[in-house]
Amino acid sequence: MKYWLEGPKTGTVDLVANLPGFPDNVRMNERGQLWVAIDCCRTPAQEVLTNNPWLRSLYFRLPMRMSILARLMGMRMYTLISLFSEEGEIVEVLEDRKGAVMKLEMLFITYLATK
């Protein structure tokens, strides 16, 4: 989403892109494009948690590691990094379906922002 700070749309929000997961980090490059790190990918179980604060609260209090809980709920843990134009159009997509570089996501997205 894009929140307008100034101009005729000040204080309003526009939907820029419908992401396949939950954004974890966003960086703008010198061309005004956005690199977005996304923890992939949304599942029906995640949608239920997102839309139900009580269940989400319960889920995060369970005495289990998040990776185990995620697998039990059918979540696939991997990273997707997308480059979006200012209009929300996909310019480039980098995927890590095996989750090999997931822990390096922050470093990687910072590197990409400088390209």
C-alpha cells in the first residue's frame, strides 16, 4: 500500500500491489522502484490468522518453535524478492524456494537497493 504524505491525496492509502506473502523489508532504488522482500507464501491458514486477532494471539503464544508451527499450518517458508515499478507493476522476481538464503534476506535486499 502507498500512504500519501503530501499533495491532493494527503492522508489516503492506495493499493499498489497484491503480494503473494507478507512483506518483510522494502527498499527504494534511485529510479523510484521498490525492492520488496516477501516471506512466502500466503496459505488459507495464514489468511485465517491475519483476519482473526484472537487466533493470531493464541498461535503466537503456543510453546513451539515458529518453524514447527508454520509447517503444521501448511506454510512454506522461503523468500521471494520482487522489484516493483512506482505503479505497482512487477519488474523482476527473485525466488529462493529452498530457503537457502532466507537468513541473508536483509543483507541481500540492502545490496539490491544499491543496484
